[in-house]
Amino acid sequence: MESTAIDLKQEQKASLVRPRYPYSVLARLFFWSMDVLTGRTITLSKTKLLELLASIPYRQWEIHLYGRLTRRYRDASWVQRASEIVTWGREAQDNEYWHLRLIHQKMKDDGVADAWYLTPPIPWLMVGTYGVMSRLLAFFSLRRAFLFNGEFEDHAEQSYAQFVEEHPEWETQPVDHPLVAEQMGATTWADVFRRIALDERDHRNRSLIYAGHPEHVVTYPGMPE
């Protein structure tokens, strides 16, 4: 999460002006259904829902790959590649979970209640449905699963960048939690959400690489290798 060499404001601007990835029909349908459920306006509750869903594909890939690892343990190159994906997926899961904690803290600080669609059992039904979808995608085509996740993360990156744009008051709203500031390398909530957007770009990039589309990777100074 080190961001000392990264101009977060510049990268937010880059996210806002960059054309969105050419989404598939499945991705467009998925984003449309979320807008129907939550409304088109980006809110803290809506980003919380995004983060509840965001870690699911990484868990499903791990389950899928471990099932195959037990059958293909003799293939050293395949095992190395699968292990690389699992390791990255675990890091991405942790990162997405941290985003969820941050958003929850922001809502607590601001006295913002969860929207109706975050009231149990609604979110767990959505999580379960998305889990089944992610598992099926991985089963039929792991490359297609990576591509869909790249589309999801592209959408998340640009949503967060737009969210910061819509809340200029966050530029001077300090983060009153030392752990948050230390973990994110940010002292205002505007930079916290800019850093989240950049994390989503990292997830987008790696997903598209695994999907076989490295030409769509969006680089930036200080980007992790």
C-alpha cells in the first residue's frame, strides 16, 4: 500500500478521463442490475456493497485452482502459474476486505446508516448468488472469469474516482484513525478513496493480464510489479 511515489490526485484525474474498458454484455447487465437495486448515484452504501462482492472471485479462483492442483501436481510450470494466481488472489482478498473496513469506518464517523439493501439477509443472498456466478465462470473458463473481474475492477476504479470528485469536502476531512492513515498512506478521506481507486486499478490490471489482454494495462509511476 506504499504510496509515497504516487500522485494520487493525478491518478484520480487519469481514471476520470480514461475511457472505460469495452464491457461485455454480461458485465453491462451486471452493472445495470446493481444500478436498479441501489440507484445510479454513488453512495457509501453502494461502495460497501461493491466491496462485499469484490473479494468473492478471488476465493472462488482459489477453490477452483486447488481442485486442479491436486490433479496436475506433476506439471511444474502449470503448478507455478496456478500458485502465483492463488498468492495474488489472497493478497487481493485482503485488500478488498480492508476497503470494506475503511468504508464502514467512514460511515460510522459520518453517522451514515446502511441502505436498505445492506440489511440481512439481502446482502448475503447477493453474496451467495455472486459466489455461484464466479464459481461457474471459473469452471467453464478461468480466462473469462479473469476478464469479468477486470471489467468489475475497471468499473470500481472509475466509480471511486467519480465519488471523490463529487465530494470536495473530503479534501479537508482528516482521517482520525492512525491505522487507516498508516495503512493507506493518506491523511484525508479524499486520498483514502483515491488510494482505493488505485488499488482497484491494480486488481484490474492483473486480472486483464491473466485474461490474456496485457495491452489494456494502465500503468502509473510507483505501480507494483
